[in-house]
Amino acid sequence: MKLTKLFILLFPLLSFALGVNAQQSEGEDAAVASIASNELILVGGATGQTGRLVVQLLREQGYRVRGLTRDKESAIKQFGTEIEWVEADVRNPDTLQPAFDGVNKFISAIGASNRDPENGPEQVNYIGVKNLVDAAKSNRVKRFVLMSSRSVERAVNDLNQAPNDPLIWRFKGEEYLRNSGLVYSVVRASGLRNSLGGENGVLLSQTDESGLRYVTRADVAAVMVECLANPDARGKTFKVFNVLADDPESWRDDFAELQTD
Ligand SMILES: NC(=O)c1ccc[n+]([C@@H]2O[C@H](COP(=O)([O-])OP(=O)(O)OC[C@H]3O[C@@H](n4cnc5c(N)ncnc54)[C@H](OP(=O)(O)O)[C@@H]3O)[C@@H](O)[C@H]2O)c1
């Protein structure tokens, strides 16, 4: 058995015996931190296809979870009351203050709507992210993990060609977070798929990739949850792709190789 795994199994016992404070998880081994933590995690987009997988993983790892939704009644109807729900809209900063009350860390899997022009890329991916960042800052949130899109690069690489590309708003949202002073990770997902997670490898990349690449929502969720506690994920923007790999879990050790922004 690997030493880390042995430590994970023994940690609760050791911490009880030694009187170690489980809250002192910052900078500790990621897996140990997630198991030992009693932190409250706010999940933006908790009703969405990726966000609900984030919620599931967090619960499996023993975190306390609060889901953010624009319609609490509908969220409870669909997902029940196993987690706490809070009603908020990223376009309205007043609703975000209570949502962040007591929150230690935040993951956003929020996405703009294609159908509702009042909830489009500028309002959600830029103004909404800005409002989330401000609320996280004023509540001293320790980690902010933002789900973004690989395609942001397409627009950003040629700003002159793409002044009206909706992806520019996503980039502006990312930039606001990068310049906020918060401890963050920006996870740029490639084309999302709903197949099972943990079946293929995951590539964390900061280079230009060409051709079509995909990633399962479950693997994106796993990467974002890992970012909450892994010290090597701090202050980094990177893309995630599925790749063939002998060990589907080896990506967890790859954060250290990524450049800080
Ligand atoms: N499709 C792709 O291939 C692809 C690739 C890379 C990245 N992405 C991005 O990945 C993210 C997640 O995708 P997904 O398909 O999992 O999302 P999804 O199922 O469409 O869920 C979107 C979530 O955003 C929330 N939301 C929307 N507007 C909001 C607002 N104004 N205030 C608060 N919450 C709001 C919704 O919550 P309520 O309705 O409960 O309020 C919902 O939970 C999106 O940003 C998407 O653009 C997609």
C-alpha cells in the first residue's frame, strides 16, 4: 500500500490521538485534507450537469455542501434536501452575500443560457463571475475554482478578429478572478461528454492543443474538487482533456508541473 494511502486511512485516528485540528488543512496532502475537512463548500451551478457531479463527489469526501440555484423550490424537488440550498442569481450581488455566508471554499460550474438573452455570456460569464469574486472576497473565501472553457483561447488568441465573440466575456471573467487576489484555479474544459468518469486518463495542459478533444463532466468535476485542497493547483489556469492512460488517476500528481499564471 502506498504511504499516502496508509496515511489517509490512519489520519482520522492519528488526529484524534494527537489532538490535531482538522481545520488546519491548507497545504496538507490533498486527499487527507478532503477527508479530514469539515469545510463548507458552496457550489455554483449545483443543479447543472457538471455541478451535480461536483456535489456528489464533495459529499462522498465528507464536505458540507451548499448548492446555489436561482430556483430553490425546483432544486429541492429535483435533488432533495441532502444538501443545503440557497437561492441566488449571479447577476444580482445582493443575493450572493447570504449565499457566501460562512463558506470556506467555492466551485463554480455556472453557465450562461443560450436561450435567454438576459442570462447570456456577458451577464453570467463576466458580470456574474465578477459578482461572485467580489462576494467571495468579502467573505474571505479560501479557494475559488472556476469552470471555464477551452475555447476561450480561440477568442483570446486573436482578439482583433473576435471582438464580439461571447467567449471574450468568459475571458474577462477569468481575468477578473486572476487579478482578484483570491486563491483560485481556472479549469478550462474541452468538449463535455456525459460518459462515466475515471475510465480514461485526464490531461492537464497549458499548451495549445489542436484538433477535437473531449472530457467527461465527471472527470471535470473530479479535477475541480481536487483543486480545492491541492496546493499545486493554486493560481493556475489550465485545460482538461481525456486521454488514454494506463493509470486514470495519475493526473492528480500532475498539478505541480503546471505554470503559475
Ligand atoms: N458544452 C461544452 O462542451 C462545454 C465545454 C467547456 C465548458 N463548458 C461550460 O461548462 C459549464 C458547465 O456546463 P454544464 O453543461 O454542466 O452546465 P448546465 O448543465 O447548463 O448548468 C448551468 C448551471 O448554471 C446555473 N446558472 C445559470 N445562470 C445562472 C445565474 N444567472 N445565476 C446563478 N446560476 C445560474 C444553473 O442553475 P439554476 O438553473 O439552478 O439557477 C445551472 O445549474 C458552463 O459554463 C459551460 O458553458 C461547456
